[in-house]
Amino acid sequence: MNLSDFDFELPAELIAQRPAETRDSSRLMVIDRKRGEISHHAFHELPQLIPDNCLLTFNNARVVPGKLFGRIDGSDRIFETLIVSRDDSGTCRALIKGLSRLKPGLRIRYCDGTLEAVFAGREDAYAVLKFDVAGDALKKRLIEQADMPLPPYIKRSLTDETELKQLDRDRYQTVFARNDGAVAAPTAGLHFTETVMDQLKQAGATLAYLTLLVGPGTFQPIREEIIEKHRMENENFLIEREEWNKLVIQKKEGKPILAVGTTCVRTLESVKLTVEAGSNISGSTDIFIYPGHDIKNVDLLLTNFHLPKSTLFLLTCAFGGSDLIKQAYHEAIKQKYRFFSYGDAMLIT
């Protein structure tokens, strides 16, 4: 299967640079697979659009601010840095623009020199940084001083106003985020408000939560023209016992399961929902879902509009059928839907 078959032209003005005025005022395209029909709605209508006795699964991963801009002595060059993991000793793995210019032992000064790290070397594509602070102290400094790790197609700079950065801190995080460690938000969840979630419960829906810690691989493009050659990075997941058992019972009773976002699909398709558990379920997954994959544990998908030739677009095509999803994307462009992380949503039934 060729990657070029999943390319499309997207006008730059349709790439959302800011979130909608309110979370649930986004537009919602509904795609009915059985009828092959497409309809247009507002996101706050979701509780009226899902089937009876539906269980919605949410990814409650929390994004920790981790984008920093640093300098080294004797240079005006800015090193944009994305912290992707850290340990209690203050050692971090990071993606750094301009990594090839760094030599082990160099000291990088972040946040106007108030936060410093030594470049210790490389691990594959990642830099190893040793910060002068560690543990909770480093986490606190990142929360206070780092920017949200927005995808590269959302344009931000060092000179952006504090108000815009605060907007990103609020809106590039779901209202139900709980478990730290993701380097990107599960963006389908960004549309939900407490009101919408209450209305879902009032309509008889069940809400369940899992955690998939979205890793830096989410920013990496597919570099193989033959799709089957692509390999995903491992990402850790956790499903607490009570949430797992909700899913197993729902599956056994033949009631619909709606995945809020591709991360939930990937997690649910990495497990067997057959037996109730007496403890939490955890593991890691590198599952790559593309057209031809037999999706077993998810009946409906809520997701955003994704980049061409991306693993997310391929998953959406696998779920909805390539021809119908390509038709829907064409219609979305024609109707000027907003695309990507801060954009609008689609519900595939």
C-alpha cells in the first residue's frame, strides 16, 4: 500500500492556529458508514448523536509544559528544546533543533538563564540533558516557565504574548486530564466541557478512562512510501481495574464502545476485552493501524481532522473506509472546516 495514496492538498488557512472560542463550539462532521452519508453539526450536539447505551472512552493523559528556548555562551543561536521524558535525578531526554551543533559538556541556559542544563550526549535522535535541578523542583520549574509542546504547524515564537501562551496552557489540555507524561494532547478530547460530559451521562452514556502517554513519535512523519514498512514507537498505557471492567462488560453485552481519539483506538486494539480484572492493566503498544486492519473493540470513533500521509489519517481511513473518509475530507475542505489539533471534529458511526 502506497503512502502517496493518502496525500491531499490542504489550504494553509484551514490549519487552526487557535482553539475555537469555546471548547464545544467546534464544528462536528458526522459520517454514517452504513448509509455512506455525511452531515454537519456543532460539537455540543454530541449527546443527541450517539446511540443508546453507549460507552465513551477518554484518554486522561496530561501534557506537562516542556518546550524551552535555550542559548549557549558565545552564541546567539536559539536551541528550541522539547523535553520528552525525565527522571528524578534531573536527567532528561529531549528533541533539540540544531542538535548536531552541540558537543558534550556544553551548558545550555534556558528561561533567561534561570534554568540551566549540561548537554551530556545523544541517544539516537534524542539529546540527554542534565539539569541543575531535579525531581519535583524541575517539574515545578517546567510548569511555571516552559511552554506547551504544541505541534509544529501551530506557529508560536519567543515573542508571543503571555495571554496567548496562557490560552495554550488552558486549551491544549483536556478538562479531564489527570496522569502526567504526554508530550502531546489527545486532541479529540479538547472539545469536551463539563457540561457536555454531564449531558452525556444524563442521556444514559457511560464514561470510561484510560491513559496512553502520547510520545514524541506523534510528531514524526512516515518516511516509508510502502506503508507496511513503517514502525511506530512504543507508548505506555494504563487502564485502571474499574475502567477495564466497564469496557469488558460493555463488550460482553454487545453495547457500543466509542473511542474518543486515535490514542484510545490504539490502546483498545492492543488488548483483549474478554475477562474482568482484579487489578490495573498496564503495558506498552507500538500498534500501527492502517487500511485493512480489522478493528475489534471499537464501534464508533470521534477524532479531529488529521495531516495528510500521517499515521492518524491512516487509522481514520482504516476505521471509516478509505473512500468514504477521503470524500469526507474533501467535503470538510470545501466547507472550510478547521484542521488538526485546534480544529474541528468528526464522528464516525
